[in-house]
Amino acid sequence: MSVARDGVAANTHALNLLPTGAAVPPVDRIPLYEVYMRMAEELAKRSTCVRLQVGTVVTDQRLENVLAIGAPRPASCAPSSSSTRG
């Protein structure tokens, strides 16, 4: 079984796995997947929809580059779901 480089066994990304028997290097900063998750959480706060608080961060496979970010926005002609609540 492989060892997780960041110490999180649930993170099974290929770049996070070390060969069996390898020592886990000390982690002195948060891993990139955590950075991207925090970015998505902050983007969700900007959503104009009360019901759908979602943020999105799209990265490449190696988690080296952010390709896109976003939060849902209503169409310009459609009413916001928050204004249609009864």
C-alpha cells in the first residue's frame, strides 16, 4: 500500500502517493487540493442565489494550474430564485 505524501489517506491522487516504505516528508504548508477547496468555498459566498451556494475551481490533472473559477449566476432575463420564493 502506498503512503500519502500529505498524510491524508483519502487523497489518492497519483502525485500524492509515495512508494511503499518511503518516509512522509514534513508538511510545512497546506496542500494544493486544500487551497483549491478553500477558493471554491469563498467563491460560493459570492453566489447571488440563496438556495444554491456553489463555487467551482477547475484545475489541470497535476493540480499545478487553475484553468477556470466560477459561481452560478442567474440569466440576465431570469428572476433570481431568491426573489421567487413564496
